[in-house]
Amino acid sequence: VLIQNIGRLVTMEPGHGREGALGVIADAAVLSDGETITWCGPTAELPAESRSGETTAIDAQGGVVMPGLVDCHTHLVHAGSREREFVARARGESYQAIAASGGGILSTVRATREASEDALLEGAQRRALEALRFGTTTIEIKSGYGLDWPTEQKMLRVAKQLTTQVPIRTVRTFLGAHVVPPEFSDRRGAYVEALCTEMIPAVVREALATACDIFVEEGAFSAEDARTIAAAARAQGLAMRLHVDQFHDGDGGVLAAALQAASADHLDCLSAQGVAAMAKAGVVAGLLPAASFFTRCPQRPPVEQLVAAQVPIAIATDYNPGTAPTLDLMLCGTIAITQWGLDPDLALLGMTRIAARALGCESHLGSIGPSKAADLLVLQCKDEYYPLYRFGTPHIRTVIRAGEVVFGE
Ligand SMILES: [Zn+2]
């Protein structure tokens, strides 16, 4: 497959005489042997044999070509929706008050437990296609609306099946430690024990996920619970991710560094010590602008400090039916730029290369170069910043996954 007539090829690999932090090549072409990119560079240097009759050509019409987006934090599989809760919040009720009255996460838990596997798959499929149309070619999917093994297993099986139904790559994460289930409300320790001795070993035995996530927050799990759960997950070979410092400073950055987490996400209340610890340990900061925006979070992540300390920043949707019901990753970038002052280059890197790093697949996803996967977007615009600026609508002409056109022309 030869993509030619590219106005600006945004490789996300700076240097080699390329332009800026995004490594842009003007007037470029990309060649792939199907799944893998074999060559990219200025059109003038295109190898002559690539113009043979056997090559499928895609004309980018002078537009931007960039890597397929990587959404490194979603809760894609669930039943039900929570628009009534959105209305209640708009009328002044707090997230915690809604949760205490049986709404919030627990209402999604009830709906997901009751849903059949087919119904869950149908909903997840619809949303995965939506993500693909927004340019996401790799999506992380967490469990966490079961909080009992049959439902957690059902969710992860659905996420696993999804790749046979929709041309999107998935990375699956076990989030049994999302909230304490109602059956265990007065014996959290027993639930932590069940996570460590029953569920995590089953996740690994059935190859349902490659990572484990924990929501560390007042009303969810403590830092001490996290250490116990992470030890069990590590022993089973799972990577670690954390939801930390969302509503309170729980010293989440320091915890993430100590647990060698691949990423620590939310971070609206991250402390200065947390920033320093994450920088030292190389933990990716997973920022979730849509969740902060949608819940009208009064705090914001310390973006300037993260940048100054050179903590790698990923941007994800946190798609979930309660606090971030969007799969528009570019929109999340716009929010991070306008509300938090994130540099637009860091926003674009954060939804491609750095997001791939958070998922442990930076070696083949999230950037454009020889031996990288041919997951590419052909945009209808001439400038890579245009989709961030002209927010709320996709600007994608073609989505290519593993060298195949999976959306558009
Ligand atoms: Zn989340």
C-alpha cells in the first residue's frame, strides 16, 4: 500500500532533519507491505520499485497523515446509560451524593451484571466502531463493572471477542478493584483477598487481560489495598495501571512509582512529591480531560510541573457511561490545551506515541516509521493542529489499520 500526495506526514518521531517535536515531513509518502510500514519519507526519495502495478495507492490529496490514535484508558464494555444522573449533577447533586444514593458506578454494575454477553458485545461493538471513526485504532478496555467473577469474566471475554468483530486493536485491563461491591461493603479486606487469590489468577489462566488497574480513592481502595493487589498482579505477570489522585491527594504519584505502574491516571490532585516520584520512575501520566470537564472538577492536574519534570503525558478519553461519555480523543486534546494549558504538540504526542508507551506497545504503535504497524489516519485538513482547533467533529477521510482501509475511502 502506497499513500502518496501527503501534504504533512506527522511521524511522531522527531529528529533526522524533520520539523518540530512531532517529526513532520512535508510532501511525503508512506509505503507498507500490508501490516507493516516499510518506508516513509519525502516523495522525491520514494524508491522507484514502489510505484509498481501491484501497489495499491491511496491519494492523501495534500492532507495530513498521522498515526492511528491510541486511547489508553476506557471503560468501553458496560450496559445502561446515565443521562439522568448527568441531569441531577447539573442541578447541583455531587458525584459522591449520587453514589451514596445507589446511583453512580453501582447503577452501571447492576445493569452490567444483568446484561447478557451478547447484549454487552453488541453495545461494545457499536462504541468501538464509533471510536474507529474518531481515528482510534488501538483502545484499552477495562473490566470493573462486575465486581464479581462471573461478570468481570463476561466483560473481559466481550472485550476479547471485540477484535474479531471490529478492526480495532484492544489492550485489556482487569479492574476488579474499581469499587468495593455492595455485598462486601463492610468487609473490604475479604474482597481484596478474593481479588488476589481467585480473580487475578483466573484472569491470567484464561488470558483475559495483560494488566491490572486499581481505583485508589476515598470510598474505593486504600494505598495499602493497592500494594496488596499489585503484589498479587505482579506475581502473575500483569502490568500495573492506577486511577489515583482524582478527587483527593492520596499520594498517588508516589504510590504509582513505588508499584512501578506503567501509568497513573486522573492526577487532578497530584502533589509535587508525586510529580517527582513519577519522573524518576518513568511512570506515564494519563490525563483524562473529558472526565474533569464533565464532572466540573475544581482541581486540575499540575501540567506545568509534569512538563518541567519531563513526565511523559498521555491523553485518553476515560470513556465511561458516568463521568466521560465520549470517544472523541481529539476533543480531549482540545480540552487539555484550552483548560489546562497543555502544549498542542504534547496533546498530539499524548494520544499517539506516549499513549502507546502507557500500554507497553510503543515499539510498534503510535508513530510512523519502518517496522511500525501501518495504522494510519488520512485527514481532510492540511494542518495537524486543525482537528484540535476545529473541535467536536471528526476530520478523517480514511482510517487504515494494519495496512487495510477500515473506514472511509
Ligand atoms: Zn477510568
